[in-house]
Amino acid sequence: MLVITAAVALLAACSVERLNLAAPNALSREKAAQLVAGKTTKAETEGLFGKPLDVLVIDGLERHFYKDFNLRALHIEFDKNGVVSSYKYSD
């Protein structure tokens, strides 16, 4: 029984670490508002939010998708020069 309790405690600790509740690149409306269409680059976006969860390329345009542990989502579309052309944030 003690081994099972220790294993559960260890797994719980790992899951909290994996979620990283204080992540510096967590999504927020305020951070998304820092994106400026026609100005913000991919590098600046990754500096704000980290690596995207997923990247999709359609017709030569890249779309980056982010989601955090609170299921907030951010979809960013870049033009052919790697500059934000549009974005959508949802809580």
C-alpha cells in the first residue's frame, strides 16, 4: 500500500510540473494584444508564447496554433515574409 501511495504522489508531482502552472509563455488576452498585424515577426511571437503546439501550411501561408492548460487558444497566421497577418485569441 505504501508503494502505491508513493507512486501516486510521484505521478501527481510530475503532472503538476508538466502543466507548469506559472509558465511564462501562458496565453492571455493582454499578451495576444501585443501581436501587431503587419509588424510582429515569427521570432517575436515565439519569444512571447514559445514554440507552437501545431503548425499548418496552406497555400504557402503558415498558421501557428497555441493552447494552454486552461484551454485558451491562439491562432496566428503569418504572411510569406513571416510577419503576422492576422490572429484570433479565445478564452
